[in-house]
Amino acid sequence: MKRSIFLLSLVVLLLSGCSTVKVLPEQTVNGRINSADNSQTIVSNGVEVTARMDETGINSYNLESTVTAFHIIIKNSTDREIAFGDDSYLLVDESGLQYSLLTPEKVREMLKKDSYYLVPYPYVGFYYLEDFEKTNAYNRYNSALPYYYDLYPQDIFTKALQTTTVIPGMRVEGLTYFKIDPAAHQQIKLLVFRKGASKSSPPDFSFPFKIVK
């Protein structure tokens, strides 16, 4: 069994190595790029926003070709409250197609439908083949209750960026989710608007990324 798992892991590593895609920030006029984590920070009117693609945010759930996660940090250095909502974040590809933010609830629904190895509730999955076998054995001989193992999709919620008011001197950070496969594109741009701002106006923050394959 362990030999089979090793071979399976090797195949996965080889396949992932052949399809490596990097999402790198493109320099903006007032941006500051951190090459250590491929993030870019932009400061505007006392508000500092940092954005980068999060390569591990959804990989555990087998959604890496369906959902892309961006890690965002918002720091409020003003003397007033600022707010961002679910509609504050848009992703645009090189053809002008826009993608709206996926709420954690929507990502969970996609997880239920797209991940064949998941059980209905509590939406947990198999990390190893042993888990599948333990589940079958446990259910068949001991109990009608499912065997629980170590994958926690509630992290989709706990790691998500909270769309809440940021008070002066404070910051928020977390993941935003979009239904897009970066491997199918050459460029994408993350647009951030303050809550209530018109989407016809220029965004408050704009983060362009190039995709290197």
C-alpha cells in the first residue's frame, strides 16, 4: 500500500512540475513589489493594500484549476473608518472578461460538486488512500457513522477576507476567491473598489499580474 502511495505521489509531483504556472505582479506607478512572496503593495489616501496570488489557498481541496485565491491585506492609516464589501473585488483577464468574487459559501458548494472524493457532510476529503480504506472498514464493521480525518474545509471560511469596516490604525487580511484558471490566461488584473464606489469609475487599487508558464 505504501509503495502505491509513493508512486501516486511521484506521479502527482511530476504532473504538477510539468504544469507549473507563476502569477507575478507587474510594477505599477505607485506600487512596491516584494519579490519574496510576489506581492505588490499600493498606498492611496492613507490606505495600504497588499495583494498576491495564494498558491496554497485552495490546493488542498482539489480546486486549483477551478478556483484561484488571492491573499489581500488592507491597512487603515487614516483617522476614519473605511469599508470594503463583497462587490469591492473584481478580476479582469486580458480579453476584458470580468470575474466577480466568490463567497466562501459558493466555494463550498463548488467543493461539494467538483471533488469526487468528498463525503456530503462535514465536507471533508481524503488526504491518503489509507483514509479511504479506514472509512470503508469503519463504516462496514463498526458503525453507521462516518470516519473523520484531517481535512477541514471550514478553513475556506476562516481564511477568507472579512468584508467588514476597518477602523483607524487597524488592518484586515485574508483570501478572496475567483472562478478562473490562471493557466488559461496571459494576464489578469485584480481591481479593488471601496464599498459603494461606482464600478464605472477607476478602481481605488489596481493590481496587474502576468502569468508565466
